[in-house]
Amino acid sequence: MRHAIHLIALFLITFSTLSAKTVTADDCQPWVACQQFSYVALPEDGCTTILQASSLADAGSACGIVPIMEVLNPGPYTIGTYFFTVRASIGNQSADCSGQVIVQDKTAPEPNCINQTLFTLDPQTAFNEAILAAPVDNCDANPTAFAFIFEAVDYGTFDHDWSIVDESENYSYCTSRTTIRPIEEPYCTPAANSSYEYINQVNIYGMDNSNIFNPSGDDNGYGYYVNEQARVSMGEHFGLFAAAGGVNTISLGWEVFIDFNNDGDFNDLNERVYHNLGSDPTLNIDIFVPFNLGYLGKRRMRVFLQYAGTDGPCQAGAYGYGEYEDYIIDIRFTTWNPWGSQPGTDQDIVDAEAQNINTQTDDTPLEIEVNSTSPLDAPTLLSNRTIYPNPARANTPVHLQLGDRHGISQLIITNTLGQEVIRVSVLENRAHIIDLPKDLPAGFYVVNGLDANQQSLWAEQLVLH
């Protein structure tokens, strides 16, 4: 027992002696190791930097005390290569190391693409003036900008893709949108506010792959895309898809207009080819191009999205919110010949008019029969309608025999210039006789059947000789 007590006392004396011997900072020698080559990036908002020791060296000590590090020559430094010295200190003890640091600019310029509208008589000059606004860089006062595509253009809306590079070869990219319009624009340009809804995309499905796929996005109320053109066939349908963007998804009014007679407005018969007010943010329709030789050529088409209204081509609804975009459709006479011959061209029409057509040798009235089980199905109407005999003699009455639910409320006959010759109302399940004007000359005419909304359901060529 006495022996155990003796051992415990000896341990306590030894532990007390060791605890009394405390290591001080002045007794602890630090060590420091510098990176021989270090890379430091400039801040994103400046062209100089102050060196930080922690990014250039490591330090420690054998006694476990963490030394204080500092750069003896911290800068500020701009782009370049510099020598530096780092000192690690613990109390009165210190250690130094040296190395090289390369200060780099890793921040790309901030592009400044802007959207602008230019009015000019010379589209090419306007395009050349459509430049990028001054970009901003953290270090380079004058970053260089390059346009990826730069070529002669016509009127329309064009996207310019830009590449901007600074002195350190940091690149950034942006797209600016320039709208080039004539000084005198014949079509109305309503003031539309696209803050809540706009046309985000328009696809037009033309013939021969002449499609338009335009993810236009917000055009601040008006997209002037007359440089986007699709070829469509007279007497046939073409597809149109459009999608709305923005925060409003209710009470959206869609309207589509085509200036068929090319008179600078959308106010004429049949030129509002679609309208609907609802909550559908997409539009997916087929548009029928009436068979009228006066409609051949490039024609302006307007797609209009309005809030809470379908108020026509020149009014952005009662509240002024929405967006409209203009395109060009090129109406061709190519794939459908309504009087039964093979597909032809404009020259085929000229040749046919030059021939001595005398198919009808008596004075039998011309009968037009239209039958359909669906008044809203234009393709069905087209497939079931007949005109016989055709060609017919001039100065003879035209007889119409209409079947059940034909969907036609009016019939108009126009000449090859698109001028209306005669218009008659059509009743349900009734026979009709149209007395053509006695002075109506021989030639080619177009018979158009319209529904109650003045939309063309079918068109037929009529030849008088």
C-alpha cells in the first residue's frame, strides 16, 4: 500500500513540472513555402488586384501555432508578371519565401446589344449603320466587336450576331435586332404594348420547303418580318402555327389578315382569314388561298395577338395590349388547277386564253352544284363542288343548285384583276339563277363561295367564250 502511494506522488510531481514549462511564440519557428509560379485573376469589376498571401504560399510551425502571413509587396498590380515575397511570422520569429505571380484578365466584356428601328429609303445604308452599342469591359477600354453576318438586305427585321473580344482574348456574344422600314409604310402600324402578352413564335408552312420558322420573341409590340417569305399555292391551304408568350394566358384574341389585292390595307373582302377570342396560347390553323388570278404575287400577311379583343388589323384591342407581326406570302399558280387540267403555270393561263374554246355549242345555262355535309370543312366542299358545263358561252344565266348544309351564304364572281363582277346572297336548300351582265366579256373568271363570316370556302375557275 505504501509503495502504491509513493508511485502516485511521483507521477503528480512529474506532471506538475511538465505543465509549468509553456512554449511561447518567441520560441516557435515558422516555416513558409511559396508557389514558384502563381496565377491571379483580376476582379470582374476592375483592372488591378492586391495580392493575397493565402493564394501564393503555405505556412505552418512545428509547435502547432499558425503563423500570420503577409505579402511584402502586395501591389496593386494590373495585367503582367511580378516577383513577390511572403513572410510568415510567429511572435519575433519569421520566415520568408519568394516566387512569381502572373496577373490575368479572365473576365469577358459585357456586350451591349440593342434593338433598334431605322426608317430609310436605302435599306443597305441602314443596315450598315446598325452597329453594336459600346460594350463594357473591366480592363480593356475599347473591346473589339465583330458581326458574324454582314450582307446586303432588303426591308425587314434582321438579327445580328456579334462577337466581342478584349485585349486578353476573352470573348462574349450577343444578338441585336434591327428593323429596317421604309419612310412611308402603306400599312397601318397600331401602337401595341407587349408587356403582358406577345407573339413568341410564328411558323408558316409553304410549298417546296419555303417554310418560315421564326422564334421572334418579344418585339415590343411589332415585328416587321417582311424579309421572311413563304410560297403558297393559289386555290390551296397552307399551315400557320403561332404561340403566345408573356404572363397573360387568358382572354387572348388571335387574328390573321392577308392583303390579297395588294392595295395597302387589310380591309377588303376575305382579307381577315381568321379570328378567335379565347384562352388558347397557341394558334394552329390552315388558311385557304382563294383562286383569283388577281391575288398572284407577294402579299402582306399580318398575325395579330390582342388582349381581350379581335378588333381588326389597326387596333390593339380596347386596352392596347398585344403584339402583331407582318410577313410576306408569295402566292403562286403551281399545284392546283380548279378546272380539272393538270397543274400549270402563269404561262398556261395565257396559252389557254389564247385558244379558241368552243366546248359548249348550245345555249344551255351553266349550272353550279355545291353539296357538303359539313359547312365548316373547306376541303370537303372543294372535293364535292362541280361546275358544268365549263367553258360556257357568255351572256347566259348561271344556275346554282345547292344541297343541304352547304355552308355558303354569298357567291361572288371576280375577273382576273380581282375586280368584283357580281355578288349574290345564297339561301339554304334553294336553287339560284345568276344573270351575268350582258356586257361581260369572254375570258377567265373566278367563282368564290363565302360563309357567313365572309371566309372563302371554295373557289372555282369559270371560262366564258
